[in-house]
Amino acid sequence: MYDFSPKKGRAWTPEQIENMMKPLGKSCAAKTGLTPELQEAHRKRDFVNDEKLKCYIHCICKMLKMFDKDNKINLDNIRKQVRIALPEEQAETSIKAHENCAAKGDVLLFYLLDERNL
């Protein structure tokens, strides 16, 4: 699992999260053949129904240990990572979204949610 630990209990800034994710995105884009255009669209939350994009998202989730060995959502790891990376009020909203999607068995939906619209 990647170390999300910010200094002295502070949540990560969006820039810090983006910088941490860049190497993962680069690696997963290369592994899946995702185009730079689709990768940028994903970054901007413009999701299209594309098989390579789905594989890219799955790759990132696997690298972050968000799935268990059976490709089920690993809520324990997600809760830990989210609580470390996000401010408390955002973390709890994000965790609820992950839990709701996991309960429905939707593996990729939680990544397509924008918590500002919940």
C-alpha cells in the first residue's frame, strides 16, 4: 500500500494527491495502452465508456490496494487511506460513497462519483 501519511495529521492538498498519483497514472497508462487524451479526461472527471479507461482505473485501484485478492473492494484499506489523505468532513463523505457502491457490488462506480454531488 502506498504511504498517504501527511505531516502531523494534516490532510493532503489536492496538489499533493495529484503529484502522488502521477507515477501511478503513468505506469497504468503504459500497462493498459490508455491514450493521453483519455487519461486527461479521467483526471478532469470526464468519464467515457472505454475498455482501456476501465482497465486503467482498475490498475490504479490495484496499485493502491483498493481491491482484495479476489478483486472485491477492500473497504478497510480504503477507509484507512481516505481518513489519512482527506479532511475529516470530506473523508466521511467519501467513505460513505465507497461503502454504498461496495454494498451494490459496483467495482468501478465509486471512482465515477463526484462527492460534491452526493
